[in-house]
Amino acid sequence: MKRVVSVVLVLVMVLSMTTTSFAGFSGTLRDENGNIVDQTSAKPQQNATSDLVIKSFSDVPRSHWAYDAIMSMARKGLVNGRTAPNEYGVAEFRPKNHMTRAEFITVIVRYLYSDEINTQEKGSYWYSPYYKVALDKELVKQSEFSESKLGYDITRQEMSMILVRAMGATGEDNTNMAALERIRDHATIDPYYVDYVRVAYQAGLIGGLDKYGTFAPRGILKREEASTVLHRLIEPSERLKPSEEDLNAEAEANGTVFKEGEAHDIPKAGDTVIKADGTKVVIKEGIFGVLGIGQGVDIWTGLVYLNGEIAKEGTLSLDHSIFIKWHKTGEMHTQNEWTMIYNETYPYEAIPETDGEIRNIFWQWDADGGYDDYGRVTGAWVWIGPFF
């Protein structure tokens, strides 16, 4: 129990810090019963000036997929936000903010080896003592993370590696691996991290970003995700079980909703696009990971690039080919994607009996459209998708 309380306190600190200092309010943190929470190890920026209680987060509604994980700590007075609570006890958690390598490592080290932190020299960075302990305990290796680069955002595959090693450090079996088939995009995981990701899936620490178990290995870990996986680490009863129907409930809720053609971030499987007529389309992943094939929706127009430019028909895409729209349905893909769709959807089935029959959405049978080597009419499948 002591260890659980310790790690949750650390979560308060780390989820509230910047790369150089702890961020948050300067006051006395109390639990829901009015008892003062011991923060001697938290080292807030200033001395206590007022009694403040976080009762809720304005940006973590009950419908939020990580609500229980975040608020179970808040109800005990153990979770700090990115802002000070107002007079009603409401603060901001900013669940979509990124987690850095240093922050994640710090939480794990505090959880496992809190007694060893004060024996370390301060070093060049605020996180230096934690990094040194992490190296000593083989939670990380210098070849994996150099100290000067711990301020970088941590990827999901990096998170899995540290998480699984932390499991082993607590005495848990961290050798059982999930089948690769449970991880839809397992082929995109760097070989160095594959086994760690499989163990994390099997242990129920993670469940993927959609109902297919997509992992997004190079995706950046968010505060809401970090809170959840760490909560599962210290509370095994909260872990996912492969047999649960809601194994990926967090991922489905994690999808975003945007109107077709309006400004939005990079679309992903599970996102919902609202068309002009009000129809809602949930983006699906097709062949070779191409999104939205045959769904008759433009998922790219309105994409805002880092330089502020907006994607639209005819502009250069992320794969360095132009966007091309099929105006018959409104569906838009890059030129490279259309090439893949063309090659992979060609119907090799037996010749149909009906002229004009459509197969695989993009091909139509023309009974008079083909000839054999002797000049006889044989018919042919004709591409009816956009010209590219």
C-alpha cells in the first residue's frame, strides 16, 4: 500500500511538470476529507500559501475514456493539474499534452526506487538523479536514451519497454507475450521494441488505439495515456483482459470527430467524419493501411500542416504525391494511394454475365471493352475511379 501511495504522489508531480520545473499551484493539497497530503518529496515551486482542493478537471468530463484512472487519484487529493484550481476546485489536466522521456522515467523510478533518489548527485538536469537510478537498475540503457535527450517526447514503443521492465522489477512475470495478430500494425514496430509491446498487450497494460488493436508505435504518449498505463501498472485489478468486450473502449473513445472539409489533424482509423448532409462516417483502414477506401468521404481536405498550410485537392501530400479527388463520391486520396487501390482492387474473378456490373467499387464490366489475340470481343474491366 505504501508503494501505491508513493507512486500516485509521484504521478501528481510528474504529470504536472515542465521540462525544467514542476508546474501547478502553490498551496496545500488536501484529500476529499480535508486531510493534508504529505508533499515533502514533491518540492513545489513555492511554499504553501492557501488550501486548495482539486475536485474535478474541466477538460476531463465523465465521458472521457481515462476519467476513472485520472479522477480516482483526484478524489484522494493526489492528482495535480496544469493549472491551479478555481474557487470551485476545478483545474485543467490537459490530457492531450505530451509526456517526455524524463517525466515517464521519473514516475517509474519514484515508484520502484524512491529511497535511492536522495543518494544521487544532482547532475546537469532536474531529472539526472532519476536517470542515474534508471541506468543502475537497467530500466533504460545509455545506448537507448542519452541524458541530454530525455527532454524529448516519449513514443509509445519506448513507453512499453520501460513499463515492461518495471513489471519485472516488481517481481511480476514479464515474459508472456501476446500474439502478433492482436497488434494490427505490428509490422511497423521497431524490432528492438516488438517483444516489449507484446508483453504489455498480454499483461493488459495497453490495448491499442482502435478496435483492431492498432498500436501506433511511433506515436507520442499523451498525459491521459500515461496516467492510464501507470495506473494499471500499480493497480493490477484495473488492467485489461483479452476476453473483455470493451478491450479497446479507450481507443474508440480516443477517436476525434471533424466535419468534412474543415480544419483537422492527421486522420486515423476510428475518427468520425461528418459529411455536409449530416451523415457520420467512421474512418476504416484498408489495404496497405490506406484510410477511407470506398467510404465516399474526403478525409484529407482541411488537414492543417505544421507550416500552417491546408491540404486540399491538387496540393502535395505527406507522401509527396498530390491529392486527387473522385468527384463521383467525394472520396480523396493521394496519387500514390490511388495507384495502390488501382492495383489491389482489380477484379480477377470470373467474367460476369451482366454488362455494366461493378466490382470492388472502382471497376465496371464493359462487355464490348476488350479483345483477345484474334480480335474477338471479350469484354474488360474498366476503371471508373478518378484519373491519376
